[in-house]
Amino acid sequence: MRNKKVLFIVQAALIAAIYVALTYLSSIAGLASGTIQVRISEALCILPVFTTAAIPGLWLGCFLANMLTGGIPVDVVCGSIATLIGAFGTYALRKHKFACTWPPVIANMVIVPFVLRYGYGFITEYKGVDWSIPFNALTVGIGEVITCVILGSVLLRVLNKYRNVIFHE
């Protein structure tokens, strides 16, 4: 019993550390935050398919990454909650290899546009109408599809070959 708890904690910590490192790399390229986000670390949102330790690991990784890359408090909290919701959704759909890639996309498309609009004040107006929420949902969604659906599916396929070696649940 004790070894399972230790393994869970180690896996969660490693996933958090990898998420932070990949987000930092995305941040250097200017892609970790803002209206256009392509966080390579979001591909890790596929990991709850393999281990429940990924759920707290992804949440903690996102929380730390948002803090370390200069996120405002509402972004640190709400962005991490979006990742947590996405991780739970991925776990819930783990038996559906394509559908399991979509919960992080949806969670981020719903939550992050409000953070961008009301937290950071990113405003997109056209002919006097505030299109910020739908515009940010679109741009965040495109980035999430690239990382979660496309890169996540590749990662899922690769890790599936080694699931018994890497993940012991």
C-alpha cells in the first residue's frame, strides 16, 4: 500500500515538473499566454488516460507554470481550474481514444477567454461590439486543438506502447 502512495506522489510530481518545463519553453517562444496560446505542455493533458496521478500533477504543473510565467492571480487560479476540469474529463473519457483529447480544449475555451477579457483586459471590438469572449474562445481553442488533440493523440499513441513499463496502476 505504501509503495502505491509513493508511486502516485512521484508520478504527480514528475508530471507537474515536466508541465512547468514545457510551459516555460512555450513562454520563451511567446506562446504560453495571451490570446494566442500554444502550450506544448497541454499535450500532457492526455496522461490521465494512463494514471490518476496525472490529475493533481497537471493541476499543480499548470498552477506553478502560470505563477512562474507571470500570470495574474485570477489566471493562476482559473487557468489551473480549467486544466483540472480537463484532466478529470480526460480521465472520465479514457476508454474513448479520440474523445478523451477534447475535455481540456473545452474547459480552456470556456474559462480562459473570461480571464483574458476581464483579468488582462484583452478587448476585441468590431463595429463597436465587444467580441472578446468569442474571439478568445476561438484562438485559445485553436491552440488547444493543436496541443491536446493533435500532439496529445500522438503522445497517446506513443505512450500506449509503453503503458505497462511507465505507468504502474
